[in-house]
Amino acid sequence: MDTLLEPEQQEELRGVATVYRGGLPQTCRVPGVMWFYAVMLTGRFEELIELIDETVRGCREFGYDWELAFVLQLRAKIQNDRPGGLPQAARDVDEALEIFLRIGDAWGVAEALAGRGESRENHGEYGPAADDYRAAMRYAADLGAHGQLPLLKVRLGGVLIEAGEEETGQGLLREVLEEGQHSNRDAVPFARIQLATWLATAGRTAESREHLRKVREEFAERSTPQLFLGVVEGSLAALDADEGRYDGVLEAVRGAVARMDDRLTRAIAPDALLSQLLVAARVLAVTGGPAGAADGARLIGSFDALRAPRPHAPRITWHSRTAAEEAVRAVLGEADYASAHAEGAALTLDEALSLI
């Protein structure tokens, strides 16, 4: 994916994005609908929702049922990560599922069920999300799409852990790891990251670190987007902080941010960057005295404000948020904490990142 951000590729993508527009018959149907990705990868994020809304309207006007369901799923994926976008995402995946069921597209049904599971997971509705992932697995198995099953199993394992069914959930993740080379090539590192996340919240930091190191080794052997490398580096930095080893952690956080911070990450994975604010806050509080703790409180305030439109978060986020606040409050009094937190809430993401 990183190669698509290089100047030559960007010029070609801008040409594609300029030639087409939303709502045309050719941009409502495959392959023309893939124009949407050219718009996204050239950084026109402020236009993205409007353009895909036009495509949805075009599909309705032209009577393109299958295409409408396909585009609704695309819009849901975008809305899942936008402030205030989850209700629209839920409506879109429900409608897409209804269309695919009506026209008898089993593969579309499987995709829509997985999409609805993701939307419900983002709402914190773990039980219904698990039901959707199980149903998607059944459809995929019936279709013989066995390569998709490991990824769906990882998603199911993750939501079961979040729902409190840790043993069942982590068991599914370990099954994917045991299947190893017979599994989808993306499923194994995804399973390791999910398992490492759970282990971190359970205080089993050594095991968590071992899984993350293996992911880093796997990523080093292939072309991997910087976003994923940054996530792994940031997670390892958080483990250092969990273990009370702060030397070099702030530098590691800066390195993780440098890998991740681009237009695409801010659009499709904003939490990847926001999570680093919390790790940095904890380090600053422990190593930087009152001034560092004040900056830590500002980072927490910025995190809270920037993430406020998406109030639900997985347990690893609240684990990190709680640890950061405890570290800061151990240095600052209530009034000083409240004042610095309020200052942080007014910061932009760029301003918050400059404190790290």
C-alpha cells in the first residue's frame, strides 16, 4: 500500500479520480466503482463521503441492486471510523445484507454478515457481533471459501475476549496459529496481535511481547504497510511501560508515530495514532516531573476529546487510558490535572503529537 503513496502512483491515481465522479452509471458498477479507492488514496477524504453518497443515490436511481449493496458496504467501512458514523454504518450493513439475501448472493451475504459483525463490534455489541461472524463463517464454508475462515475466526476470537469469554476466544486465536502455514497469510499475524493485546491486559507481558516480536519478524519478510509496522512498534513500547521500563520508550513512541502518521492512517485508523498519546502521557508523567506530568494530562485530554465521538473502545484502550491517568495523577494535584486536561482537550491532533 505504501507504494501507492509514491509520487508516480499518486499522479496516476489523481488522473483516475479526476476522470470519474460519483453517481455515474460506470462508477456505480464494477470495475468503475473502484474509482472510490483512487479518491481515498489521493487524500480527498473531505469529499469521500459526499462522493460515495452520490454513488449510493445513483445505484438507487439506476436500479442496480447488487451494486447498491456493494457500495453500501463500502460506505459502512468508511463510516465505521468516522466521528458519529456508526449509526449510518449500521443502517448500511443491514440494508446490504437484506439485498444480498433477497437476490440470493451467498458470497455477498457472507461479506455483509462480516461487515455487520464489525459494525456491532465497534458499538460494543459483542454478542450479536459474534453471532454475525459465526454466520459468516458458515456461509463461507458452504461456498468453499476456506481461505476466509481463519480471518473470520480471528475476529470471532477477538469479540469473544471482549465479551468476557477469554478462554474460548483465545482458544480460537491459538487454533489459527496452530493451523499456521495452512492458514490465510494475513490471519496468523492478525491472530498474534489480537492474542498479544489480550495478554497485555491480563498482565502477561512477556508472552505478549513474544507474539509481537514474531509479528515484527513476519512483517520484515514481506512488504508491509508502515501503519502495521507502527502498530507493532507502538504496542511494544506500551509493554515496556507496563513493565516499568521507561528508558527509550518515548523515542519508540515517536518512531511508531512517524511510521503511522499519514493521511490514510488518519482517515481509516485514527485510533492507531491516538493510542500513542496515552503511552507517551504515562512516560512523561514518570520521567518528566511536574512539567512532564502536565503534558501527560494534556495528552490524555486530547485523547478524550478526539475520541469522544466514538465512545466505545476495546479493553486495551481503557487499560492504557487508566494506566496513563494513574501515572499523571500520582504527580499532579486535582486542580492542576483538571486544568492541563482541559488545555489538552482544545488541542488538534498535530498539536498533541508535538508534545511527544
